[in-house]
Amino acid sequence: MLFGPLIGSLLYMAGGFKAPFIVVGLILIVSTFVLSKVVPHETKHEIVERFNASHSIEVQNSNGKDSFWQVCSIPYISLTIIATAACEMGLVFKEPIMQLRLLHDFNLNIGIVGVIFSIDVLTFCGTCFILGRIDEKKKPFHRLIAAGLFVFSLAHLLSGPSPWIFPDSLGILITGSLLLGVGGSFIKTSSIASMHQTYTFLFGKTTPRAQNAIASVNCSGQALGQIVGPILGSFMTDWLTYRLAFFISSIMFLVFAIVFTMVTNCEEKRRRGGILDQKYTKMPSENNGVQMGE
């Protein structure tokens, strides 16, 4: 993610449109051959034994409420999935439209465009390290997700830059890209941990099957955002303008951030009061004291 746009643009400048695809394709072919020789192979008998052993453990530890759809049906987890999808959508919203704007409106060459497209990933990497340490100590997962949504709103406001508020400036646009990486790190470092925390609160422990289900729904939310983001960005730009598209997306993120904050605050009060929905099997005294942010 960090070096892809930069290397792709440099290869394009050096050898034309086909060059990045040829080079990356050759690297993948060589990597596949090397891995096939280096990675040890399991026999069919070993694979069957490992599968049977893991399946037996999952059956023993299953609480009957750890399938993909049952995890999705938990309201707070569903809201977190939507936040994860919104995060991915916000990151890739610019993909089909910002390149043309940088090339034509600001007259930049393709190499500089590649550098600008790497800015949000650079800040994402740097911020993730800091937030990972905060998550370990404080566990303020829902607050970080809400903060990330508010940062996304500001980032999209600057990435236009939005009309009536900011002048049409490349510096403001780059600042928006910087904040996109910050907002993404707030959400991505906290979403899956928040889902684990919620599941543990409701059922006392997170089973191996539930862990797989949570990882699956998190990946599904990311994939959904990656699909919706470019489509929404391109159609909104086609119907309106580039700057108006980012202005409207900024308002969308602001509204969702407010809704998410209100819902999670209510959820936190509910957990601190030991209130559980009747459909969940664990009683308040059995949830091991797990609360949001603890």
C-alpha cells in the first residue's frame, strides 16, 4: 500500500502503461516458485488429522452463538462492521477521481501523483504504531472508532478542498490525504478488538469459532467499503463536481460519526449498568466484568 502507487508511477514513467504489470507479474511468478520450494509440504494424512483435531476443539468450545450470521446479528458488532466499511470507503473514495484532478487541474507529473497517493498510507503506518500502544493500555476502542469517523469527515472536507470553505489549493488537498491515513488507523486498529470485546461481554469468552467469524465479518466489511468507495466517488463526481463530491461525503461521515458516538455512549451506559438483552444467554453477573474501555 505504501510503495505500490510510487513504484507503479515510476515504472509507468520508465516503460509506459504495460511496465508496472509486467514487472509485478514477473515478481509474483518468481515468488510463487520460490515459496513452493521453501515452504514445507504437509501430507494428505497430516492435513486430515490437523483438520479433525481443530474441528473437535471448535465443537467442544462452541456456545452455539458463534457462526458468521449470529455474530453479524449482534447490534453493536453490526454497527462496527458498518464503521469498518465506511473506513475503507473513505480511503478508496478518491482512487478513480483524484489522479485525474492532480494531473489536469494541478499539472503534476505521474511520479508526483504516485507520491501523493502514498501519503495517507505513510501516516496510517505511523499512527497505527502509536494507537496500538494506546489500545493495549486503555482499550478505548469505541472512542477511537468514533474519533476516526470525525477525522474522516475533516479529511474529506480538505481533500476536495470543499467549496465555500477552503480555496482550491494543492496544499490543503495533501493535508486531507494526511488525515485520511490518521482516520483509517483510528478505525482499523480498534474495530476487530471492539468486536471481540463485545462478544466476550455478552458470552463470557470468545471461542475459536467466534474468533474466525469476527475476522470474517471484519474482512467482509472492508471488502464492501472497497467496492462501494470508488463507485460512489466516481458517480458523485460525474453527477456533481470533484469538490462537491468530497463535501457531501464529508457531511455523510459527520452524520455517521455523531450517530455512532450516541449509540456507543448508550451501549457503554448499558454495560456499566449490567443490562443485557434477554436473547443472550449470559447473565450480568457472568460477563466477567468486561465493559467498554476495560
